[in-house]
Amino acid sequence: MKKRLLAVFLTAAMTVTLMAGCGVPGGSSDEGDSEGLKRVTYSLREEPPTLDPQLMNSIPSATAAIHTCAGLTRNVEGEIRGDGAEDWEVSDDGLVYTFHLRDGLKWSDGEDLTAEDYVYGIQRLMDPATASTYSFLGAILKNGNAVNAGEMEVSELGVTAPDESTVEITLEHPATYFTAMTAMSQFCPARQDLVEEYGQDYAADPDKAAYSGPFVVSEWKHGDEIVLAKNDQYWDKDSINLDEIVLKTVADAKTGVAMWEEGELDITEVPTEMTDQYADQSEFVFDGANDYLALNMSEGRILQNKNLRLALNYAVNREEYIQLATNGVYEPNTRYVLPDVNGSEEGTNYGEEFPYEAFPVAGDVDQAKEYLNAAMSELGYSDPSEVVIELLTTDTDLAKKQAEVLQDQIQEALGITIEIRQVTYKQRLEMEADKDFDMVFTGWVPDYPDAYSYLELWLTDGSYNHTSYSNPEYDELVIGSQTETDPKARAEMLFQAEQIFLQDAGVVPLQLRRIQLLVNDNIENFNVYFVGYNYNLVYADIKE
Amino acid sequence: MAEITREKFKVVGKNISSMESISRPNIGYWQDAWRRIRKNKVAFFSLCLIGLYIILAIFAPILSHYTHYTQNVNEMNQSFSSSHWFGTDSLGRDLWVRAWMGARVSLTIGFTASIINGIIGSLVGGISGYYGGKVDLLIQRIVDVLYGIPSMIITLLLMVVLGNGVHCLIIAMICVGWIGSCRTVRGEVLKLRESDFVAAAKIMGVKDIVIIVKHILPNVMGLIITSVTMAIPNAIFQEAFLSYIGLGISPPDCSWGVLAKEGIQMLRVYPYQVFVPAFMICTTMLALNLLGDGLRDAFDPKLRGTE
Amino acid sequence: MAKYILKRIGLSIVTLLVLTTIVFVLVRLMPGDPFSSDKMTPEIRANMEAYYGLDKSLPEQYITYMNNLLHGDLGYSMKYVNQSVNRIIADAFPYSADLGIRALIFAVIFGVTLGVVASLNRGKKLDAVCIIIAIIGTSIPDFIMGSLLQYFFGIRWGLLPVAQYTSVAHTILPSIAVGFYTLAMVSRLMRASMLEVVTSDYTKTAKAKGLSKWRITIKHQIRNAIMPVVTVLGPLVASVLTGTFVIEALFAIPGLGKHYVQSISNNDYTLVLGMTIFFGAFLILMNLVVDILYGIIDPRIRLSGKGK
């Protein structure tokens, strides 16, 4: 017996030595020299798919990009400052923006950063050969759509550099939010020589790109982490306090929280299951997403019936839904436009300027039943259970839970049948585009902080209008707002359009996404914003 | 010395019936197996446990006054109690009912998928092994290719056609699942093909089909049954994995995999929620594994009649 | 022998080509497409399809792909736009392989030990303990196993790092989580085949020769009993070394595992194909290695070409 135990012990020892014997592929190398460096590490659920400014196609990418790129402007919690541009003028008709660059701008490799680089960046975004997913942003530029569709040469785009330090941009229509767009990475400068040298590998590795922003990419371990280091060539480097920002890919949010407790992460998201445990230590922030059920109003679809759509809207108890599905983290919402977008005056907020509650937050079952009865007599049903509506959603945990709660609530309140169909995200998009659904759980994240970003969706011929919603009155107001130069009148037109849309029950508004963040106490000046990126650590600092 | 005369003998005649009578009761193949399985205490207990789970899966949800889908905002995440025997989940649903509804799905998938897999696998494996040569080569290459196709693609494609349901998951599992039993059966048949009794049958001019059914099949039966019982856990696991990546059955229905996944999210806050499905998956696997071992012995013709 | 290996390799290449062709068609049948997103317009989609050559006919795309494949070029990922598939695999595979090797060492050493100990104590308590460990190993889904290990050793007791893959200490929990299932399988197989071996003639001969018990077990019995284990290990090595989705996600390890699942749900055609080819080639290679190993381990089989 003893001998046998000895044998077991020996093999165990052997295993341990074998395992210890060989190093680890990613082996930690920089642990030692990190002493004294000001470093902030935050977690991402998924690696940014690219760090190429014009190809940016996701919020994680864009979040990295605001640190490595210097746009003409910079967005700090909604306040637009000059970044590459020192100041700018707008023509009286609101169509021509003239940006004056700062003197002595440099790329991270020491080359001069000129107006030509900005022009090239924007041209590259719109060039069909670049195949950028986000080129739709450039539709606002003069000839933007034509260039992107390959009908015009890139040089005909409304972006020019009259001299080395001036960028002139001409728009298709006036847009007060345009300076917020120039802060986005897609409008950032690009290095023509490097793009031509590396082709598709441009920005694939730290040394295959140059950076214009406050930080440079100093290391990219694919799938694992991206290290951003302070850029000594940045014009405003004295305002930058951090030495390094590390973006760590941690797929499992629970793991992220455990790593935060271990001190491996400084900022991480808390999954809703753990909300209560960390409620005291957390910050709650809105990420700008507004989720709703889009309802298919195409010919022959059951939800073409307005009373049925209204019945759904009254049947949902949004308070209870939020409690069950998100543990109370998200905010129940009964309107369509994100209240956080800009109001008609500087510093105001659309939601405060035009308060609106389209449906009772806690629902109204009696009202819902009245609408249902009306709908059933119109549609020729006698028994509510014969009414079957399919709810299309994606395959994530949260999507499933949200759908389950809605299913139960609507079935309980109305006695109709809701069938959940879970598919992959890509399949959902395809089914949406094919108008092959009854209702779909979806949402919208704005690209610029303006109500128009939401309302343009439901124009009769809107690219993203997959529900066949069409109301001439709505179209007239939304299109009219584009040429209205009085900000107050414009905002009122948009608000009126929003009311019409909700009275038509075009969607079932549900929630504003709120994220629960664990942030280390010693981090100062960390801020978040809801358009274009999540986190902003540019001016952050670490307290001693 | 006494003489032995003819008279001393008498003809008793042939009593055919007594000559041919069998002194011990006739035990068929299946009877013998059943007799042996009953004697194997561990295997028999496992069989009973699985039987119990099946009975509970059928009746528990009917007898409870809760349903597996009714949510209750006032009873979220409650631990074990007299009203909720297994507690409630994050939507306030009764986990006792959900556990047995889950059992229905998981056991249905597990049994159906692995039995069909077993049948297809042993047919193809048998043909491949018995005929050998080019037939074998072709079948084995097909098997290699099938094994290399990511099963997730197959599942996704089937879901487009069939929707998310138990039948879709079962078909998806069958598409590649039969490969395992095909390989084992082929290996065994390859060996048996060269055995003396098959050679004898061939010399006597017995038809191929008869040889396969009468001589080879009983010899691989034990192996097939074992691999089927061992495949049930695999099917349940696979369903759990598909639930893990969000491709399981459509809510509010659930399986043990779904429950385990929902539970594991709550591990740090409400550990009991993962305990229930984990315990059920674990005990089922344990029982099936032990039963599989017992069955292997019970169906082995070499051990027939031995105690 | 050389002829046999050449024939096997030839067959493998044909198999791989057929596999590639089938998957090439299947990915394009999948619902959705690589470029769709919430904000996709037909014009942008056309640009992207042109960029990736998806606007050409399927046979043309196939010929282009196969031509590149012959040059060892798997193309660029459609999701990770700047990264080639070769690059993605080259970056992630070392992690998965490292984890897989550790898991296999752990599984084989403990699995064989457990199996041998169990068989030598047949019917005794120690046997029962070994069997129970083995069965538990095959009865817990890996996401539960991994989460429990992480929770207890990492979070609750703080003995080992919770996640990541930066030092040897970091590798222990994920290796156990990945290897436990294999360990259980190996120990069960080992026990069963050891039981056959202990009653064999050569064991009796060895005993009669008066060899020590240890010598018999190690030199004669284990060497023979390990055969079935080696057979099973072939495909197992391939799947363990090429990454596990669940465990890698749980422990934040940048391995290959996630690409199997995510490339498919992202409809990333090139990455799906690249992963399939990589895994398929690895699997075939492992099966070949197993067949050759068979000859080395099994004292009865000698490679026929050896004498020449």
C-alpha cells in the first residue's frame, strides 16, 4: 500500500515538474518594468476586430480609436473641442465647414501631420475600394453617396485641403451635429504611404501604422490584449497623465469581475446576475442603446393591425420586465428617441425639453384587452389563443431572458400565443432584411447625438426600415427637419414625428441599456459617453 | 457361470419425447440477459434510478400546481422550501417543475438520438467491416469527411429548415453522431469476419445476410448496446453545449443543459440553482455508465450461462 | 511501410479536399452573410462583396480559393479585417496547444495510474474510489467543471489565479478542467484492458520466471494494456490540442476555441474554412501518428520495413 501511494506521489510530482518545466506561450514579460507606470486596464468581452480608423466597425474598436486618433475635433462627454483643428468656421448656410489645423502636428513616427492626411482619411472612408462598413457616415458629405457607390471619383468628394493647414468640408445638407461626427475615428487622418505599403495589413500590427492621437498602439497580442502607450508626439501630451492603457479581452463577464477583485483589471462590467452583490461599489452608465420590439407591418402580416400593436404596447409591464430580465439595471423606456440626445439649444437634452410617456410604464391590462378585442374583430378571430405572434431574437443569454419575460407577460395579459425564435445575430439580420418576422427584439445606437439619428430609420424608403412602416405625415416632418434652419422649430418637428410614430405603435419601446461598471477608486477623470464610444480614458489619471 | 441369454433383455423401445426433452428451462438470448442484469445489483439499481427519473419526468410536471413558464416577480431566486422543493430561478419559476420538464427534453434527446445513432452506426459499420475492401475504404473516407465538418454548421442549417425544437436537435445529432458506433462496430466485425465460425458458415454456403444476422449480430450486440448507453450521456452533453452557445430549444421550454447554463451564471450568488441540474445530469450519467457496464456483461455471448 | 504511409497521405489529401469543398458550399448556405450588421446598406454591401470577391460566381470563388490554398494562403478573415486566417491560427494555436499538452500530460499520467491502481485492487475499496473518480469525470459538463474549479480554487480559496494564461500557475486550473474528461476515459479504458492482461499467458510466464511484481506491471502489463488507450488518444489529441471553446472563454485564454464557434456565428467564410482545414489536417495527422505509434509500443507488431 505504501509503495503504491509513493508511486502516485511520484507521478504527481513528475506531472508538476513537467508542467512547470515549459514556459507559457504568451509569457508575462512586462510585469517587472511596470513599476511606477500609470496604467489602467479595462476588459472587453470581444477583441476589437480592427484598429484601422476607417474600417472601425464596432464600439470596442471605436473606443480604442478615440485614444489613438486625433480627429479634427474631440468629443469629451458630448462637449466638442478642437483636436487636430484649432478652430473652425461654418458658412451661413451651414454647408461649408472650414477647419484650421494646429501648427506642428506630428504623427507618432515623427512625420508631419497635414491637412492632406485628413483629406486622405475621409476619402479613404468613402472610396468603394476600401469597403468600409461605416462609410454610411459619409453620406452627409457632398457627393458622399455617389462616391461610395462608385459613380464619382474620390476627388469629387466635398473634402479638400486648400493649403497645408486648412481642411474644407462641404455637406449635402446642414447638420448641427457635424462637428460631433468629425470626432469619430472614421473621419480621422490616415497615412497614404503606409496604407499603400501594407495594404490589407495596415494597422494589423503596432508597427504597420502611425498614430495621430494621444496614445499609440504599442503591443497587440491578438485575442488577448492591446496595449496603448502615451504618444510623445501628440500636441497636447502635457494634458495626458496615463502611461499605458490595456484593453484585455475577457469573454466571460463573471471572470472579469473575479479578475477585478484580484486586481488584474481596473474597469470591468458587472453581469446582471451579480448586480446586487456589487451595487454599492458600482457606477451605472447609459451606453446609448435603446431597445425595442420592431413590429412587421408589411402587407399580410398580423401586426399590420394597429390595434394589435397597441395591445402589445399596453400589455407589457415595463417595470416588472426590467426587474425580471435585467435585475433592475436597465431603465424602462416608453418612448422612441433616446432622451440623452442633444436638445435644440447648446447644453440641453432632448428628453428634458420634450418629456413624453407614450405608454404607461407599468402597462395597462384592461386597455390592452380593449385594443385586443378591437383587433380580433377586425382580423376575424374569436379566441385570443388563436392569435399567434412570433418573437424573433438572437442567441445570447440576455436576449433569451428578455424574450422569455416578454412572452410570459404578453401571454398572461392577453391570452394570445407568443412563440420565441432564437437565431444567430447574422440570421436575425437576414430575416429582418427579408421582412420575414412578426416582431423582432432589436435596438438602435445613434451615430451622432441628434433625434434625427433615430427618426430617419422609419422613413418610408429608409435603408433600415424593415417593418414597412409608412406614414406620409411622418415622412414630411422628418424630411422637412433636414432643411429647417431654426433649431427650435426643427426639434419640435422631430418631436411631433416621434409622437406620430408612437401613436401608430410603430415599435414596442422597452428599455435604455444601462451598464453596471466596477471602476477602481483611484482612477480619476474616467468618463463614458453614449455616442460612438464607451469609455474615455484620454485625460484619466491615477491618484497616488 | 450364468449364461446370458436373450431372455434376460427386453426391448423398451425408443422414447423420442424423453430423449429429446431439455432438463433445464429454455432460456432465450434476451431472457438470459435480463436474468443476468437482475443479478447485477449495481446495474439493476441504475436501471431503477433511470426508470424513476423517467416516471418523475412524466408525472411531476402534471401533478405540480406550478408550470415551467409562469414567472413571479415576488419569488425570484428563492432557495429550497416546502412550496418550491428545488427553489425558484431568476424569473421566479419553480425549479422542481422545470427540472422535470428539462428531464423530458434531455432524456428524449439522449435516448432517441443515441438509439437511432446506434442503429445507423452498426448497420453502416457492419457493412463496412463485413465486406471490407473498396466498400470499406469508401465508407471510411465518407466518415472522415463527415467528422471534419463542424457540427455547428449542420445544426444551424437544420435550424433554418426545421426551427428550434427537440426534433431538430435530434436530427442534428444523428447527422454526425452515428460515426462513433460505426467505428466500434466496424472494428469488431472486421475481427469476427476472420473467425472460425464465420468461415465455417461460409463454407457451408450460408447467405451473407444470414451470416450477418445469425452469427455476427449476436456477437456485437453487447458492444452496440454498451455504446448506445454510453452515447446517451454524450447526447445530453452535446445538447448542453448547444444550449451553452444559445442554440438549444426555444424558451420557455428547457432542458437540463439550459438549466445548468442558467444556474452556472448564478454560481456565485445562488449556488443551489446549478446544484439541481448538475446533480441530475451527474446521477443520470453515473447510472447510464454503470448500466452500460452491466449490459456489456449481460449481452456477451462468451459469458452466457456463467454466473 | 513507406509505401503504406505514402498511400495514407495520398488518401488524406483527397479526404481533405472533399471536406474543404463540402464546407465551402455549406458555409455559403448558412443563413445571413459575413457583412450584415444593423447599419448595412445595399451600396456598402456591394462594395464589401466586391472587395472579398463574393460578387463572382461560386465556381470562380472556389477556383480562386483552392488556388490560394495550394499556396498555403487561407485568405483574410472577414470579421477581423486586417488579419489573415494563417495569422489568426498562428497566433492562437500555441495557447491551445500548450493548454492541450498540459491537459494531456495530466490526463494520461493520472488516468493510467488510476486505471492500473484500480485493476490491481479489483473489487476492493480503492477500485471503487478510482471508478467513482472516473465516472464523475465523464459525467460533469465541462462548463460546470471549469466554473466550479475557478470558483473554489480561484475565487473562494484564492489558491490559484482566476483567469488568463501568463504563468505556470495560471495553467493549472484550465489544464485540469480540459484534461479531466480525458483522464476519466483513459482510466476506464486502462482498467478494462489491464484486467484482460493480468490473466494472460505472458503474465503467468513472467511470474513463473520470478520477476518482481513491479517489473511485471510496468514492463509487461502496462505496455500491453496501453494499446487501446493509444487508439483512443489519436482523435482526442487533435480535439484537445486545437482548443476548447468553453474553457478558453471561461479562463480568458486567447486560444483557437472561440474561433470554431464565433467564426460560424459571424458567417466569417474564410475563417470557418481555415479552421476546418486546420482541424481536419490535424486529425488526419494524429490518426497517422497513432497508427505508427501502435507499431512502436506493441511488442507484437514490428514495422515491416525495419529489416531492410
